[in-house]
Amino acid sequence: MRRLRPIGLMAVGHACVDVYQGAVPALVPFLVAERGLGYVAVSGITLAATLLSSVVQPVFGVLTDRRQLTWLIPVSMTTAGLGIALVGIGNAYVLSWLAAALSGLGVAAYHPEAARMARAVSGGSHVGMSWFSVGGNVGFALAPVLVTPIVAVGGLSLTPVLVVPALAGALITSVAIRSRRTAGAITPERSGRDDWPSFLRLSAIMVCRSVVFVGLGTFIALYAGERVGGGTTTGGIALFILFAAGAFGTLLGGRFATRYGRVRTMRTSYGVAVPAIAGLVFVPGPAFFGFLALTAIAMSIPFSLHVTLGQDFLPGRVGTAGGMTLGLAVSIGGIATPVLGTIAEHTSLRLALATLIGLVLTSCLLGYALEEPVVE
């Protein structure tokens, strides 16, 4: 248990920072209600956070490859929280836009160095990295639970309260950084040749996975109402299943990888996800929920494995690898989601979600172009 303590603290910190990735969408209804913003305006605020984070995250990866920047982890967490805290201050749209961008900058700065540190303190354990990864999933899922009650009671003027998770996470992560075990584990660097072709194939897999999972998170509540009925209640149940089963799948990924290998586990998971998502889209009735749970589990099992595979494909650039696997390849799904919305508007939501089957199949097939990296 003592061996798990540093990675446990890192997982909690990851949850605290990824709350702010889900906070901006959770604030959208309040920005519309209180300030009368239109869909284009609120989309601009969302993109300020996600797009800036996507663009600058590889830059932070390069910086952390050149030198250790453990101090950047708590600073970036605080920056992410401060940005969201400032979104509701004042009525000027440009200030809210800049505040959202500031939060995205903090999120971008966090992931490369945090991923490197988490890998170090876990001793390269796949199970340990799965715990770190699931921390981010939990934080994202908890964002509406945190944001909605606070802002519903006091309006956007209470957004400064939302800085609390960032401060708590920074404190918790600082404990992990200062622990003797962590201090001794951060310094070693892996040797070996960077395998860019394999890393780029892995990146393509991650992008496909991101579009599928973010697309489901955006539209599954609406689709559940169409397929099963029950309106917003059914939609809420569907979202809970998606996030809860996804967190469970992330934890399973580390254990399966330890027993069967990462690449084999990844291929099998995406192979299972193909019929699962097909059933989700086309099978009517209550079976919808079973296929949803199976899809979420199968799509989440490889999530933490992407991180360690990326770091082992680029042993000389683990910061860049962490920034790509935990950041860019995740947020890219939010940028591609409007394409699904356009397809749904011009055809049907069912057809839009059916296109995701092809992306899952692509991830599965690309998995056969990868081999387990040799760690020196």
C-alpha cells in the first residue's frame, strides 16, 4: 500500500485538474441564461479552452523533455483553476474568453510533466498508470456535479469558488513531489531510440478513440431518449453508464496489460468495441444500455496503455509523449465533434453515431501495425 501512495496522490491531483476540462461545458447553460450568449459565442469560449490546450500542449512536452519541471505541475493546476474562477467575473465577453483560454493553458502545461512523473513514481507499473489515468476520467465526470449546484445557487458571480479543487490538488500533488520515494524516482531517464513511425500510428489510434468517446459523451444522452424514451432522465442514466463503465475499463486496462501485454490488450479491446458500438447504434430497447456499458469499457481499457506505449516509443521524449497521449489526442475529439453534429442535423443522429463504427474499426486495424516496444 505504501508503494501505491505516490501514484494515488498523483491520481487525485489528476482528477482535480481535469475537473476544469469539464467545467467549461458545464458553465455553458449559465452563460446563455445570464448573459444571453448565442450558440456561436459560447462555442467560442469552449474552443478557447480546448483549442489552445491542444495547440500548446506539445510545446510543453518539448520543454519538459529538455529539463525536469516538477514545479510546473502545481503551478499549472492553480492556473487551470484560476482561469475558470475568472470566467464569471464581469460581463465582458472577451474577458470570459481569455479566462477560458487561461484555464486551457494550465491544463496543457500540467499533462506532459505529470505523465512523466506518474510513470516514474509508479515504477513503470501498468496498474499504477491506469490509476493515474482514471483520476482524470473521474475529474472530468465530476465537473458538472461540482459546477452546477454552485452556479445555480449564486450565479456566475460564484465562479471564484471553483478555484478550490485546483488549490487542493496542487497541495496534494506537492506532497507527492516532496516525498522521498518520488524524489528518488524522478531523476532516471530511459534510454533507447525514438520510434516515431510507431508513435505516429499510436497517435492515429488515439485520435480515432478520442473522436468516438467525446462524440458519445456529447450525443449519447440525446440518442438514449430517441432509442429508449424517458427524456432527460434516460439521458442522465446513459451518461452515468458511459463515465462509470469507462472508469472501470481504464482500471481493467492496467491489469490486462500486465497479464497479456499492452498491444495485445489494445487490439482485443478495440476488436470487442466494434460489435459493441454497432449494437449500441442499431439494437433497440433496453439492450441499448448493455451495449453502451460494453462500448465504454472496451474503449477505455486501452486509455492508460496509450500513455505508457507512447513513452516507450519515445524514450528520449517522454514529455512530448505524455503531452500527446494525455492531452492532444484527447482534446482533438472535442474539435471534431461539430462534424458529427453537422451530419446529425442533415441526416439523423443514428447515422452520425454509425460513422463512429468505422473509426473504432480503424483503431483496431492500426493496432496490428504496432509491436510491443523493447524497453532498454
